[in-house]
Amino acid sequence: MRILFEFDYKNYDENGTVGYRPSVRGIIRKDGKYAFVYSSKYDYYTFSGGGIEQNETRSLALIREIREELGLEIKPDTIEEYGAIIRKEKGMIDEIFVQENYYYTCEVFDTVVHEQKLENYEADEGFN
């Protein structure tokens, strides 16, 4: 997948341990509108998505995350790679934290809607 850009804050010890967190994000567009998650606590919008669980493919993680955060069901055959954003900074557990965000375009079904199943921090941020 092509790298769109990288953020390297260089605020870490280069000899420190490295922790990776691969994640997926969905770019969902329909009728000229985009589906985002909104944080009412911090007043920002973001593409829906999250961490890839152990033994989970990127596509399955994307389908799961969109269902959990937005309540929407992805049409699996519409998932296409868009690009990746890499963020590298001082970590809270490891000295260096590297987050790999893999972005995909996709379509969702009109009539399939699920209840949100947010993680605690997402509920605390007021995701809707």
C-alpha cells in the first residue's frame, strides 16, 4: 500500500523499544457525503476505524470497526486500498510508538444498521 505521508515527532529515544499498532480506517462516500465519527467531547471528526486484532485481516478489521462505531455494514467486494499514514512518537508503554493507519475506500448497505458497540474510551469521547 502506498504511503500517503508520515508523522515523525522525533520526541523519543531512538534506542528504545518499539511498539506497533496497526489500524484500519474506512473512507465511506455516498451521494457526495462522507461518513465520519464525531467526538462531542473534543469536537473533532475522524474516519471510522481502529486497531487490527491478532489473527485478523485488514478487511475483517475494517468491517468489524465500521459496524461497531457507525452501525453500518460494509459491502465486502467494494473494499479498495487508498493509502497509509504512519505516525511515530514517544510511547506510553514502549519508548517508541508506531501507528500504521491503513485507509480503505468502501461502500455500505443502505438498509443494514447495527447498534454502536463502542470501547470505553470511545464512549467517553462521545463518539456518534
